[in-house]
Amino acid sequence: MPEISKAKIAILATNGYERSELRRPLEHLTDSGATVHIVSPENGNIRSWDQKDWGDTVDVNVQLSDASVDDYDALVLPGGQINPDLLRVNEQAVAFVRKFVESGKVVAAICHAPWLLIEAQVAEGRELTSYKSIKTDVINAGAKWRDAEVVVDNGIITSRNPGDLDAFCAKIVEEIEEGRHDRKAA
């Protein structure tokens, strides 16, 4: 069971991530003492979507092609519509998510980010939540959808929207400190 202060966490994102859904976990986890890396298929920095327009940027620490699941204790997947939609058509991103789930390490997805769990074919048989507009996608992928601020299925954490961020961030810390989760790939 790693202490959060010794944990190393990857946040997988690209241009169009929902600002609050990346920034709040980044700040919460960093403030808790964790080392957090922004992992992206992009170089340099990536730009947020902030409610109704483009927002600020965040520096990319590790390019996706250089990232290894073995280097991290957890994976955070911010939502928004643009970010997960772009990532779910990126074969490297989908493989990275699948390997994280298969590893038993914590995976946390918020808003539209469960699209990545669906694309990685790891949603089937799990209890998940998501932004309400992709509820049918989650159900059609074979998951049981629940309307709750945070749903945890054996170390896989999902939340619905930015209003759930406090519960989402707290649950990430709790699950990381629990350690690896023995789970089927899906």
C-alpha cells in the first residue's frame, strides 16, 4: 500500500481536456505529496477547454510514446468532450489505458473519459458512472451505469462531472493507498 506522498501518478490528456477535471486532481494529488506527470501524445503543452471556450495550457511532462505503466501507481483520465474523443482514436492511448487496467493499478475517469475504458474494452461487467450523455455508451459496452458522484469498481474510479471533483479526488487518494487490485481485464 503506497502512501500518497510516495505515489507517482500519470494524467493522460491532450488538447481539449476539461480544465477543472485536470487541474483539480493535479493540484489535489500534488498537494498530497504525490508526483504527478502529464502524459500526452503531444509535445510541449496542451490547451484546456474551460466551460465554453479555450482555456489555459499545461506542460506535458512525458510523451505518451515514452510512458510506461510500470513507472506509475495510478492513471487519471480527465474528461470534457474533446479530450477523450481524441484519445479514444489514438491506439497508443487506448493501449496505455488497457495496460493500466490489466495491471491492477488505480484508474480514475471522469465525465466523458469512460469512453476510453469502453474503447480499451475494459468496461464490460463493471459498475461505472459518467457524464449523462454517454450513459447509453457505457451500458452498451456491458457496464452497469450508476448515477452517483463517485463509483468504484475494484480500483476503477468514475465520476460524472466537475461537480463531483471533491469526491473523485478524495477517492483517488484512498484507492492508491489501498494498493493494487486483483481484477479481470474485462
